[in-house]
Amino acid sequence: MEFYKYAESGMEGVKVFTSSVWLNLLSETEMCGFFRSSEQIIADTALLMSNRDWLVDVNSTRFDNVMTKCVEESIFSSDRVSEFKRGIIQIGDVEYKNGSN
């Protein structure tokens, strides 16, 4: 099994990855807010992400538009979106199990 975390400040991670990785890195509160949104662009994106292993490109216009709406609805903070935008890095199972994700 592969494990990931967001790149830390000052680091650059992979900027395009499968939606299953992105969804697995969300907290329960974030995921519930994301999937319960009635904002059309968020609802459409959640549907696509959950029914296909869609690619997330954190530098895309769509990602920016969705994240803008998510911040407006207080699903994510601006700091959290900045974390997403740094990309992901793969980590080992020990680091993952110790809560370093």
C-alpha cells in the first residue's frame, strides 16, 4: 500500500495525482463539508471524484475555482488550500502509522 502526505512548507510535491489520494488526506469534517455542499461546482467535483479515480491538478483553473468556493463556504481555510497547492509526497508506512501525514 502507498501512503502520502502534503509537502511541507518550502517543499514541492507532486502536483497531479489521483482523487482517491486527495480524498484520503482530508479530515472527516472536511470530507463531510465537501460532499454536503450545495454549491454546484463543489457538488459536481465531489461527484466526479467519488465515481471515478479522477486526476487532481492543484495548479488547474478548476481546482482554483473549486477551492475558492470551498473557502467561501468555510469547508477549507486559505492555509489548508495552500497546503494542498504544495502537492503531495510519498511516505513510508511507519511514518504514516505514526501520524506524520
